[in-house]
Amino acid sequence: MNVSLFITCLCDTFTPDVGKDTVQLLERCGCEVDFPAGQTCCGQPAYNSGYTTQSKQAVKQMITAFEASEYVVGPSGSCVQMVKEYPHILRDEPEWRKRAEHLAGRTYELTQFIVAVLGIDDVHSTFQGTATYHPSCHMTRLLGVKDAPRRLLENVQGLTLINLPQGEDCCGFGGTFAVKNAAISAQMVEEKSCHVTETKAEYLIGGDMGCLMNIGGRLSRNEEDVKVLHIAQVLNSQ
Amino acid sequence: MSIKIGTKTYADRIQEGIDNTFMRHAVSSAQGRFRTGRLKAAEELGDWEDWRTLGEEIRTHTMENLDYYLYQLSEQVEKRGGTVFFAETAEEANTYVQKVAEEKQARKVVKSKSMVTEEIGLNEALEKSGCEVVESDLGEWILQLDEDPPSHIVTPALHKNKSQIRETFVKKKGYTKTDDPEELAAFAREQLRQDFLEADIGVTGCNFAVAESGTVTLVTNEGNARMVSTLPDTQIAVMGMERIVPTWEELEVLVSLLTRAAVGQKLTSYITSLTGTRLENEVDGPEDFHLVIVDNGRSKILGTEFQSALHCIRCAACINVCPVYRHVGGHSYNSIYPGPIGAVLTPLLDGYEDHKELPYASSLCAACTEACPVKIPLHEHLIRHREIIVEKEQKTTKAERLAMTGFAQWASTPAAYKLSTKMAGTVLKPWTKDGSIKNGPGPMKAWTAARDFPAPAKKSFRTWFDEREKRREKDDRL
Ligand code: SF4
């Protein structure tokens, strides 16, 4: 199966290892992975801040970049959800809207793709340790991906999962929210970090780099030694 | 009161909220209780999602035929001896009620809980025309004594604890007992009893007006609305023009959703239905019944992309799950409608000028949208508001606009984007120590005030992928 990787700008710039693990994981699951070089950022920072006109430039760039792809898979629930918004964003431009619908229909979040499209719920990985999982908001509530990550994680050899109290609460990232409403965001991430440390888990696992950078940044500020991992890193561990 | 409750700046309000440890503790534990209750009640009902869909359908249908149902409602109320007044503005509504009070030579008015009367500032208007107004909902009564605005639409005094309440009672009413909630409530009941007996007019809100029978329905837990609506001879019910259901059948669905979503109850203690005046062959009911239907900006919302905001049944489920509300409390919104629905509704009813920050007071986590029993896409409405604030109202800063224009260029030019992934590490190097940034420049400052920022990777993913592809091609050639 041919899969185009949608890396997301955060993984591309800050955590290329997550990208590498995503590629290898997909290859291990039998996919042929390509990387359309025309891709940039999904446009969410502008769109969610009300700059719809500006976001459209990014959106069109992304649609063009992935035009030839059979499947598009990204290691982020939030960025994939943004792609799902493209037809709505371009609702007044019929030609573009059609192209947006085409892309949105073929785009999947990584764990969603592995479970729902490839039909795999055990990727035969091994990872020793205790971990808690943060189900990020856009992935669960908007994209509706709730079970796939858990199912894959439950099948990882050696991994003990500990329930995260009030896991469904937002970590306070919210893109530009973290900067525009920094004071509130700080309270939210502090609360989330406390819930993480309460579990006494060695690792925090998540499916969205934005949330992980936020919670991880707070944990490290608080000098907590919880290590933060993207789910692709755990699933590709052997 | 009116929609807006004060004059402090947004930043000050937020900081005050954050610094109010007691309030945050109270809000957080109440949210926990409400959340568990709602989830349990939804589970017990079964098919919660189907119920929500039904609720959404009922509200959509009603709003799309609002003129028809309002007409039917007013016909029915008048048929049952009531008088209906359509108020386009808050002022018109208040003037009408003042006029009724004057005609009745009323000195005392008792009220049951009603958000719309807060919205239009009815108490102040009545006081101006010489009436004493007494709130009879316990929470509202406490706030009235304390001259404090509500911080929640269902439990208005959520931000107060029992010792604060006791203090208020001592100061304002000469209370002498302890802060035991039972004793406090008993005292309030005793005090209010006299007011009920003396009142000339009873003012109620309206949870749902049933169009087919001209019935005003109130959903309460304290039973005070029954006193308000039975003792005084003159009754005035004030409702927002959207608070209507076609028939009793829809009422049942919406009440089922409301009580479960609000407090996790299958049913509240009291559901009171008021239909017109006492007719000749009847033994109870008021002599005079007035229904004041308030527009106050609502009809402007009809037919716009925000129409579904009018579907709200004021259950506060969105407020009870909101993490922003949890940390800043209701007063920070500077509106009698706080939380996610407040952030959506307030700018619609009261304009952007004073409330332009509200739509941004959300991380767009969509917990509100998920909790809403009538499926209002609250977080999407917040994005629409932001769009208007940016594009129509042009209320964002120049720096932000420039940044967003820069973003658009960057994200639509792969070469520029690629260069930035390469350069990011170098640019941020002066601030980077041990792989992270603890005190970043520019907009990063706000981020690094509370958390570390990771240093960009030495080699971006795309560079790695390029190199891998080249290596592979070379291997293939060999
Ligand atoms: S918006 Fe929905 S959840 Fe919020 S108060 Fe209204 S009905 Fe309840």
C-alpha cells in the first residue's frame, strides 16, 4: 500500500525522530512510504486564530502537495483533523472544495490508519516500562479516534499502562491559545502535569506533538523526570 | 444588571480569577460532581447520543419556525386570559413590567431565578420605580444581599463558600447561627416566607414555553418558583424569545435532557407549569398573568451562522466541563453568561467592543461541544467569532496581523518553509541551553514563562528523508 507521510511542521522541525519512527512503523506494517516535499504546515495556527484568509494559502499548498497521494497519514490527530476541515474552509470555492474533499477523504491519523485501514492491532513492538497515555482533544473529540491508540498500546510487550486521572481534560496547548492566553494555559498545563506525575509512570505517551511539547515543557520546568514519547516511538520500539 | 457586569480589563479579571484559590477549589469540585452526575445520568438513560440528536432536531425545527410558534404561544396565552408583550429591547421589557407594577401599586416583587431578567436589568428598573425586589432562589438571594453578580447560569453563587454566606447573612440580616448549610437554608426560608406573603407581584423566568397550550414551564429544585407563582395575585413571566417548544411531547424530551445535562438528575424536584389566569370555573391561578417575550438582540442571530446558539437550553453542561472556566471562574468573563456558551452568546447580544477577548478564552478543546445536550458546535462558533474579530471588526493587533501574513507566505512557499526548518536551530541558538529554551524571545516569552521550549532538531525530518532516499537510489544503482 502506498502511503504519503504528512509529517506536520512540529515533528519536521522539532522531533524528526518521531517522523523516522512513523516511517519505519508504516514500513513494518507493509506500506511503501513517500514524502511529498511540497508539504508545509496544515494552516491550523492561522485558522484557529480567525485568520481564515491567511490559512487558505497554507491549505491550498497542502492540497496541491498531496494531490497524487493514495493515502495520507500523519502522526497527529489535531493536524489530521485540520485537513478534515479543508472542505469547509474552502466551501465558497467549488473547484478547491472538491480537491479538499478528495484529500480529506484519504487522510488518516497514524494509529487510526493502522487499525482501521490496515486492520492491524498488534504491531509486535516491545517497550519496557510504565506509562500513562494522554488522549488529546482534537484526536478524540473531533476526529473520533479513541480506541485505536489504546488498542495498539495494550499489545506492546513489556508496557504497563496506568490510567491518567481526568485524562480527557485539555492540556492547555490550543496552538496560539498558549501564547495569547498564556496565564490560563499555564494553569491548565500545570494541572495536567500534576495528573501525569500522580500516576508515577515513567513515561507519558501521546499522539500529538503540540500537546506533548506543552506537557513535556511543563514537566521539565518542574524538574520532573517523566519522559515524554510520541506513540510512534513506542510502537516502533523493538 | 445587564449582560456586562463590570469595568475591569480582561487581563485583570483573568489574574483575579486565577489568584482566587478558594473560588477555584469550589468550581473544580463542583465541576467534578456535575461531570460525574451528567455522565451517570446519561448512561442510565441509554442512547444518550440519540437523545442529543433528537434535542438538536427539536431546537432546529423550533428556531426555523419561531415566528409560527411565537404566534401560537401568544394566541394561547391570551385565550387563557393572559396578556402577551413582545419587547424588542431590554428597555421596552423593563418599561412594560414597571407599568404593570405601577398599575398594581406594587410595593414588593418576589422573583424566582431567571437569567433573562438579569440580562435586561429588571431588578434595577423595578427598584427605580420604587419597588422592593426580592430574589427567592437561595443562590440569587445570597448574591442579591451581597450585591454580587452570578458566576454560573444554574448555580449562580457557585463561587461562594458557606462561611462567606454566613458572613453575608450576619451583616445584612442579623443572622446569629453557624455556617451549617441546613441552618443557613432554614434561615433563608424563614426570611423569604414573609416576603412571599407580602409580595404584590411574582416574577418568574421561563425554561420552556409550550406553544400549543400557552404554558410557561419552570424547572427548579427549591420549590421557590411555586411560591412565587402561587401567592401573589399578579404574575409576570419573562422569557427570551427562543425559549419555546411546540408541544408537551417536545417539552418532555428537552426537560429530560436539561435536568440530566445540568446536574445529573433524572428529574428535578419541581417542574411547574403555569397556564394563564384563574378562569371562572378554576380554583387557583393568578388574577393577572403577563408574558413578556424578550428579543434584545436574539432575532439578529436568526438566519446567521450563529443561529444554533439560540438552541441553548441553559443547562450549563458546557460550563461544567470547561477547563478555562475551572481556572478563571465565572466573573472573569465579565458577562452574566460565562463559560463557552457565554463566550459565544455575549458578543452576539452585547457586541464585540466590550467582549472581543471572550472568543479567545478557549483552547478549542471542544469539551463543551461534546457535552452540549442539544449539540451546539460551541467551539466552531468561537472560531467564527475570531474570524469576524479579525476580518470584519479588525480588532487584532498589527503585530499579530503581520505575523499571520508572514505565516501564510511561509506555509505556501515550500522553499522558505524548508529553509526555516534548517535555520530554526541557528536562530534560536542564543536562547538554547541543554537542548531547551527556558526564556525565549518575542512571542516565545509567553510560552517559556511557564514551560520549556524544545530546541529545534539539528537536522529536520525532511532533510533526513531526502538523504535516505538519495542513499537508497545510490544503493539501487550499485
Ligand atoms: S450551550 Fe449547550 S451545554 Fe451550554 S448551556 Fe446551552 S445547552 Fe447547555
